[in-house]
Amino acid sequence: MPSAIGIDFGTTNSSIAYANDAGEVALAHFPYLGEVTAAYRSLLYLEQVKERGVNALKSWSGPEGIEHYLSADHKGRLIQSLKSFLSNRNLSSTEVFGRRYTLEELIARILRDLREKASAQFGVPISTAVVGRPVRFVGAETKEEDRFAESRLRMAFKTAGYESVQFEFEPIAAAHYYESTLDHDELILIGDFGGGTSDFSLVRVGPGVRRRGRSAADLLGNAGVGVAGDSFDAKLIRHLVSPALGAGTDMHSMKRLLPIPAWVYGKLERWHHLSFLRAKDVMDLLTRIKTDAVEPQKIAALIHLIKEDLGYQLHQSVQAVKYELSDNAAATFHYSDGAVNLTSKVKRSSFENWISAELKQIESCLDSLLKASGVHPRDVDAAFLTGGTSFVPAVKRIFATRFGEERIRTGNQFTSVAWGLALKGSTLG
């Protein structure tokens, strides 16, 4: 059995695993604020520094990028959720400190750091890998757009120094992880919830399947929808944060009152769009809006948030209240950065009402998969859920309603896919 590397490059978090020639799997761990983590944040922090009198661009990714960002007196550029742009033909590059970088180049910086750190830890060179991909990339409405997104991700890996990569659907990788825990065969429903997509697969797994050899018939169906953790976070921003930053308020214009442009707050809801608001034309527009705003202090707070690039801190506050609502019927949302100080009580029932449309999309995707595959929920032996959003009670209820609580299984929300990808790679000759 050959050794193999599995890489789960996620919208929010990434992870990398190594399977040795005995089929034993190890996860790479990374230092972060005095601790270690297997979750490598899929972000890039860039700073312009002077070296020998010449401006130079330095970059850090993952936990190291977060630490540099948090410690910087003058913030550089923090870029998150790059995976979400892969299907977008209109975004080929962006300007950073006066120089344009392609999306593939920026992603490659993250992938290169991940490869080098993992290679040093595992003690093996890394030039090939089995790489996870969603059933459908975020924003991909057609098969051609999906192929385009995959080709860009492949180019990013090539730019990062990987000689070859083989793609595998992320829920299928999770199935490999789950299969490693079984001593009998099962028909399972895999639910893989990332930051940008929720993906599902119906697949037969188990020792018997491995012994006889897998066939195409063992995969009964795949489906995916561009709704996941980021979509839930956006609703929390919309209801808890945006009103305090001017959403829904008015501005004076020619003796009339006009609403503050809503598109600004749409960008605010998406972490991967927030940095674009720092563009000079947008900041100039917001400065003019503040002059005419009925509640200028709210627009001033918005300008402060964007100018200081505080999206990461805001994201942490949103994540904290979302996790708390997974365990409690109510939670307290708190965000403070000096210019903005928000505290509010949130009921789980309110949160579930805010995300009701997204929950219906997940339900519809799941039911369509079962119907297209000709599988009744009672014939599914287990539903294996992985990814942070799988812990949201309203999401778990979707599966409990169809399969029963006793058939719900969960795995490590951040590393199951990478583990399964490495296992998949170890079976390839």
C-alpha cells in the first residue's frame, strides 16, 4: 500500500493528512497562539515592508497569518475565502499594494505554505496529493463553470509546486474516513458541510466492499448546494451587526430622504467580499454618505470597520455566538473594537427563522438526491455528518427527521475529509 497525501482545501479551514505504507494516517498540526491545531485557516495576510530601502511584499497564511495580522500596528491586507471565487470569471485578479495578483497566485501562496509545513512535519517530500473538491463549486451554475473552477484550483496547486493532483469529491473522502471505522458493510448518506457548500453522497462502504473491489455502482448519487456556514453567518451579520452600521437608515439628498445603499451591507455579509470595500472609490463614497446620513455615527462605525480591516474579529464574534446557539436555546452576541460596541441577546428560534430559506435549500437538495437515487430513507444504514455546520441543531434535525437520531453519526468537523483523502490515495497504485 503506497504512502499518500490528502489535502482538504476548504473555504474557511484546510487540513492535510499523510497515510504511510501501512495505511496509518497522521494529521499535520500547526502552532497557533500558544496551542496547536489541525485546522489551517484558508486565509492570506499580506504586508508591505521595507527591505534595504525597497518596498517588498511579504505574506503569511493559516494560523501564522492570523498571528501576524493581530499583532500588526498598521494592518496590511487580510484575504479570506478565496475558494469561493473559483467559478467567478469576472474575478481573475486583484490589486495588492499597487501590484495585480491572479486568484490562482494568491491561493498558491496558501497551498505552498501548507505543503512546506506539512512536509517538514511528516518528514517526506510532497509533490503529489489527492485533493478534495465540492460536488459543485460555489457559484457554479453549469457543468462548464464547475470545470472552470476545478481547472483554476488545479493551476493553483501547480503554481504552488505540486507536480500532480487527483481530485475527489469531499463527501466521498468523508465516506472513506467513516468506512475505516466499520467492521461491516453499510449504505450511508454522507453530509459534508463546509464554509461555502453543503455536499451529499449516497455510497456503499465497508470491508466487504473493499475486499471485492469498488465499482461505479457503489456510488448511488451525489448532490450539492451552495449554502453552508458562510450563508448562516451572513444572516447573523444582517440581523445583529448591519443595523448598527447604518443598514436600513436614510441619507439626505436634494431635500429628500433616500435609503443608504444596501449593496454595501451585502458585501459586509460575505467575508471574502469585505476586503473589496477598502477600495478608494468605495471609501470615498462612504465618506460622502456619512456627510449626508441621518445617523452619521453609524456610517462612521462602518468606515472604521472597513478601514481597519476588522472582518476577522467580526467573524470570530459571529462564530462564537453560532457555536453557543448550537448548545443553548439562547446566547449573547458581543463585538467590540473601540469604535463599535455591540451586545445583544439572540434566541436559537430567531436564528433558525433567519436561516429558514437556507435550511429549505439543504432539505430540497437532500430529498432530490434520495429521489434521484431511488433510495428510501429507511434503507440508509447511517447518515455521517461532518463539517462545522453539521452541529447546528436545525441542520441535524433535517437528518434526524428522515433517518432517526439513532442513525446519525458525526466525525471531526475539520479533518475527516483530509483523513479520507489520504486513505483514498493509499489505495491507488
